[in-house]
Amino acid sequence: MDPLVVLVLCLSCLLLFSLWKQSHGRGNLPPGPTPLPVLGNILQIAFKDISTYLMDLSKVYGPVFTVYLGMKPTVVLHSYEAVKEALIDLGEEFSGRNVPGIFKRSNKGLGIVFSNGKTWKHTRHFSLVTLRNVGMGKRSIEERVQEEARCLVEELRKTNASPCDPTFILGAAPCNVICSMIFQSRFEYKDQEFLNLMTKFNENFEITNFTSVKWLSEKHNPQSEFTIDNLLVTLFDLLSAGTETTSTTLRYGLLLLLKHPKVTAKVQEEIERVIGRHRSPCMQDRSRMPYTDAVVHEIQRYIDLIPVSAPRATTCDVKFRNYLIPKGTVIFPMLTSVLNDEKEFPNPKEFDPGHFLDKSGNFKKSDYFLPFSAGKRACVGEALARMELFLFLTSILQNFTLKSHGDVKDLDTTPLVNGVCRVPRLYNLSFIPV
């Protein structure tokens, strides 16, 4: 038989098998756009920001639908109700993690973020217990954040009110907090080791006493999850996650405060009235500063840092609404659909602290505030991140007036990257001592 005919027949069989698998796979998946053989819906996604593309599909197929990334189905959750029902009400069933190929090679199924099953459960539990032992959720960690806030202010003073890009300084502060917890020591911002750590998280980390002790009780147990490789990946997860998201939120927050000087002025008036100039802000102040608290929440809501939460996976066959989702199916929880819900946040595309204030000006909590995701895979450092954002921002505004270079109307607050993570465009500002 002619080789070309054989090739055509093989390709035809492959395409037919792909179509059959997509149409007759296990389970009863939600509806969605028709996938191409082998490629699925990748070509449609490639021409759009993925969160925008999925939002458009939700208008056609509803809050729960299926897309194909190649030959693999992905179920998308695009509403508060759908996200809550899956991640919270059925938390265990939706607690798996879909691990992209690049992370399978680099993380090898270890750590907290890209692990599953027993490894994930044991590592997450150990990390939470250890972080609490070194102060997370206690007064001791607040004192560390306050110390770092003072160091941050002093570093900003060294700019001498000159225009500067705040990216490095705002990244160094939260990284130092994590370092003070893991390594029991903070670093000077110009320290070469610290600079290397900031730019190369995957270098060999010194194993600290608290992890070494756990390993030395477990090192001869071949079934143990507490191996050197797992500890190193876990440290990387804590350092990277604890640095990047908080620093990006701070940088985006300052840009929004530059863009909205009236909001900034109201925050500074509240700081002056509640805290004054001569003591450091503390977390007890937050309950007496509803406007500032609302601004911090609105920054997180508005920037929509991670529109699509890190992909989940079902841990078993799950009956969800009127569908049967097979074990191992990839799940995309669309946090952007929750943070931009028009019923909960009128005019969600507007930066408005009023989204978190009642008619009397008191702070108003919202169940829709889910920037840290939800359920069993929610961010382990949520409490620390909330503390850092409040204390760092109030410390900056207590000590400096923010000055934009150019008309604030020309400041562009649309994200530079509209994909997995939304980051602010590069900008300069001056920190003018008050």
C-alpha cells in the first residue's frame, strides 16, 4: 500500500478517535463549544485573553460549561454560586490539583501548590502547623510585619523624594517577612544574598532547624512525605507565593491611589485621626479604620490579580448539579466572575471603596471577596497577606504623600498582562515625606 495512503488513513483514524472520545467520554459533562479534533478549543482561546474568552462563553452556556484544552475536557465555574458549591460545599471532591507538564518536571509532585493526595495533605498540614509555631496568626508575626514596615519606610526615605520605580522595594518587604519566619532572620535590602534570593528562588535553601528536626525523625521512613526534596519545593512555594502576590498587589495599590487622589486623602485623614504620626500602625487599628479597610479590600477586588484560580481537579466521580464529572477532570474556578459580580458590586469595573461600606460608612464584609480562592485549596498565607497589605499600605501613607509625574488622568491602570496573573504597568512616583 502506498505510504501516503497509509498516513492519510492513520490520521483519519486518529481524528475519528478524537471526536469519539470527546463526544462519548465517561460522565455527563456540561455543555460547551464544539471542539476541533485533537486541538479542542485551543485555537479560539489563543486569540483572546483566556478569562475574557471564558466570560463570553458563560453568556452562551451558563455558569457551568466545558471547554477542551487539546483532547482534555476542562469544566469552568463562572459564578459565585457555582464556585461556592464546588470549592466549599463539595470541597473534598474538588480538592485535587491539575498539574501542568512544566511543573510535573520541576516540582515532581512535591510541595504545596502542585501536589496531590497524601503528599499534599501531609505537606499542607505540616506547613500550616509550622507557620503557626513560628508566629503566623499571633502577635509575634504582627511585630515582624511592623518591623519590616518600618524598614520599608526607611528605605523609601532613601529615595529622597526622587522619582523611582517601586517594584523592587515593594517586593523586598513581603519577601523579608517570609524569610524572617523561615530563616529566623531578615535581610538588608542591599544584601547580596538577599538580592540573589529575590531573583533566584530555586537555589539551594538552607534547611532551617524546624524543618530539619521533622526530617530527622522521619528520614529513615521510606513512606515519609518529609524528604529533603519535598521540603525544598515547599520552601520555594512559600517564598514565591508569599512574595509575588503581595508585592504585585502593593504595587498595583499604589498606582490606584495615585490615580484616585481623593481616596488617598480620605485614607490619610483616617490614619491621622486614628493612629497619628508617632506610632506604628497595628492590626487593632483596622476595626477603627473602616474606610482604609474598604480601600485595601477594593484594591484586591479591582485588580483581580488571578482571574482564573489555579486549576483544580476532581478527586472522584462527582455529581454536580445535573452533570456527572469524572475523576481527574480539570476544573477552572473563575474568581473574576465572583469579584466582578454586578449584583454584589455595582459598577464592578469602577474603583470604588464604597463596595465595602454600608450607608453609615461602616465596613461591610462580603462573601464574594475571594481573591485567595476558597475551600481546601485556599491560600495558606491568606491571614499573613491581609496583615501585610494593611500594615504596609498604612505605614506608607502615614509617612509619605504620593506624587505622580504627569497628569493623574493619564495614568493607565489597565493590567499589562491579561492572562494567568494581572500585573500593573511600570510607573514611577515620588514618596514625599509628610
